[in-house]
Amino acid sequence: MNGDWVAESPDHGGAFARLSPEQIEHLAGFGRRRHASAGEVLFREGQRNRPFFVVTSGLVAVVEDYGGDQERVVEMHGAGRFLDELGLLTGQPSFVTAVVAADGELVEVPVSALHEAARQDVRLGDLLLSGFVARRERLLSSIAGITIISSRFSPDTKRLRELAARNRVPHTWIDLEEDAQAERLLRELSIAPDDTPVVIWQHRVLRNPSNAELAELAGLRAFDGDEPHCDLVVVGAGPAGLAAAVYGASEGLRTVVVDAVATGGQAATSSRIENYLGFPAGISGAELADRAAVQARKFGATFTVPAEAAGLDSGDVNHVVRLDDGTRLHCGAVVVATGARYRRLDVDRLAEFEGTSVYYAATITEAGACDSREVAIIGGGNSAGQATVFLSRHASKVYLVIRHADLGRDMSRYLVDQIARLPNVEVVTEAEVRELDGDRGRLASAVIENKGERRTLPVSVLFVFIGAEPCTGWLADSLALDERGYVRTGPDASGGATILETSRPGVLAVGDVRSGSIKRVASAVGEGAMAVRVIHELRSGRSAPPPVAQRSGTGSPTR
């Protein structure tokens, strides 16, 4: 790395706020002060177990591809700044390298001690967590991260890109059809185009990896193997499942959380939730999920993502949750929080454009495909409204297409009012998508029909939010379901003693997957918290042994 250092990077929306002298002194009490010499590497790209650092004097550079052909300084930190991002708290490997750029002093704190320091100083904990979350957001748009080389026509391309995007893993997609760099890279690796997709990171090359293999590379999976004596297995890590994990783990239940795709569920795809209690300025679904997952880990909950539930059986302990990789999780109670997945449009050629021009989420990752383009959003619920407000800041024009005449029928009033004030948004009522047109996986236009008349929208990106279907296929004949496939609970379940208990004692359903639930984040969180109380009551009523003693958390600072 050359010695031509730039000035300290400015703060970006709180991502690099400075700690006060009092906060630094507080942290020093949990670690040590030490000298740092120019050129010293504090932690490297790919390193998982690493301490937390605060710069008290001197400069530290954050570098991508340190020592490689594409070496680049991403940020520069001076006195009062702290290092690292969300991966420090979740156990993920670092996606960058930290190198001392100018002699100075550091405060070095073990991560385990950082949790206690944050617990004792709530303001410090909130500042650190906010900064870590904001920095992960910046990494997603500022570094290459994991490289995925593949054809847009490959079904595995969509699978891998969705897994990386939904789990907020910094990554770069190189399209075989359009990027000349792809062919050069494949030749260097002696890989034929037919052998793609290929995932590259840290001198590791994975040929068409499974979701589990990509998750292992990115440090998403917390365990690999059976957990034979869990108190609680939470299936699904959306708001309801995350709430159950926080309350279960904090009340002493040994809790394991699994999810087929990513923490946060469908809520994590919302760019801004403005009516969630306690966040008057709003909060993104991804940040809410990150905070909740960190909070659950702090109390000792174990996460493994992706891990898809394949079945629910009886076992010696009470229940066995079978995963798609053959793992069997034995437990005393199960919370089903698998939620629902968005429906797909019933239109020809849809699959051809999915993953490249058609999306089911509107986050910062998808927003990059909308810069200065015309886009269409299909759907009239809150998810569609939140996406409209968010994408209006990126797209040149947004068409919001709904099937009925009244935007306020299914959408919260605050979103309806915001949309009405957006000059580049056109609401198209009583319309449906009939045709998609484009070439080589790139959408060029969408034909909609309104009262028998057809109109062509010149859109290059399409977002679909047209309702959802419950993720209950894995339950088969294990639980009573309603006519639409949602899990019956309470009296409706023919045996459920409480509103959340299913037809099988000790198995509860919460959130969107539950028949009759209110499809709102706040209600899902409430049900997840209630489920743990119900579990304790059931255990007491059945004279079950008390839960295992609460373990010391390996989590992180949080609100």
C-alpha cells in the first residue's frame, strides 16, 4: 500500500461519529490502551475473531483488497473514531482490512467485554450499533466484496444474488452476457462458462455453490450440525420470529432460530417503516431486523441462515424440526413464524426478467438498478407504498399500478399522502399488467390494461407487491391449516388452548403465517413476545423441567 494518505474521511449520516473522551475512557476500562505503528495490520479481510478498536490518535486506513491488484483505501479514521461494522457483532468475517496509516494510540477491547461496556452505558451502545448498521449499508455500495460470475439466464444466478442481497452481504455480480471482464476472469481460473455460476472471495472459488456453501463463506451460519436439546426452535426470522427469539433467549430458554433466506423476513425488504412505535423518523426494515438479531444474540440465541425447515415430527423431547440439509433439531417448543412470500404476476415471460429487471423487494440494493430510469410498482398495500416513496428518490419516474380505484383502500393514510406529494409518481388505478417486453433478460416495457384499453409503460424495472402466500408447505399434515394454507390457532385449531397455540400442543404460530393475523410489523412483534409467555405457561402446566440457565450472551450493544 502506498504512503500517499488522504485526509480523514468525513462523517456520513452517523456512520463515523466520534466518541466523546468520557466514552473512550469508559471503553478503556474494559480493554487496554496501546501504541500503534504505521503499517501495522489490525485485522484482515476474511478475519472472523477480531477485537474492537477506537482510534485515540494517529490515523487508521480501511482498505479493500489489501496487498492485491485492486487495493483501494475505502475510509480513513482519526482520533475519536471507532473501527469495524455490523459483522463484528454477528461473527461474520471482515470484508476489509484495517491498517495503521500514521503512528498513534488505540483502545483495544475484546468483543465479549464490549457487550458489557455497552450495557453499562446505553448511549454508547446505541451510538455503536447505529454506526455499525450504517457502515454495513455503506459497504454494500462502496466495495466489491464477494464476486458472483454468472449468466442472467441461469436460475442459480437469481438464487445466489437473492441470498447475498437479502443477507446484506457486500457482493458484485459480473454478468457473463455483458461484462467482458467475466470471460477474462474465467480464463484465469480455467473455468468454462458452462460451469458457472462461480463465487470468488479470499482466494476461494466455489463452483455453483449451494445456499449453505455461500452462507458459510459469508459467515452467516452460526452452527452446522444437530442441536439435540433446545428449549425452543423458532422457524422464521421475520419480526415475529425475532421477537420470539429475543424474549425466549432473554428469559432463559435455549433458543435456536432458523430461516430459509435471511433475518428480517419480508419486513427487511421495506425501505422505510414510518408507523412503527418508537421510531418517529422511521426505520428501514433491514435496520430493524439487524437490531433485533443483534439483540437476540446478546441474550444467547443461536441463528443459522439459510436453513429451510423441511418437516415437523415427534421426538423424545416433544418435537423435532427437520431441516433441508438433514439436520434434526429436538426441542420442547416450536414457534412457527415462517410468514408469507410475495405472489408472482401471472404474465408470460416473467421468469425471464426476474432477478435482472423484476424484483420483489425495494432496498438500497435494488435501488441501484433504478437510477434515472422509469420504473413500475405493482400493488396497493403498504409494501408497495413504502417502495414508491423510496424509489421516487432514485428513479426518474415511478408508475404505481393498482387493480382497484382507491389507493387508500389497502394503504395507510400517511403513505397515500406522501405519494400524492411526489411529482415524479403517477398512480394508475384499475389496471393490471398484461405483457412484458424486452431482450436478453432486460425489461424494456410493460403493457397494462385499464378498463379494456391497453397502455405501454416505458419501464426498465418492475417491482411486484401483490399480496402473499403462506410459507407452510413444510408442515404438510403436521398442523391444521385453513383453506388458504395459513396455520389455524386457538379455538379454530380444534385444541389450541390460547390464541397462538396450534392443533399440536407446544407448537405456536405467530405473525403473518397465522390464520386471522393482522399483517403489520407491530402486531407480529407482539405475537412473538406473547408466544414465549404462553410457552412458559404450558411448561408449568405440564410440570416440565425448568429451562436451562441463561447463558452469557455473545451479542452486542443495542437499545
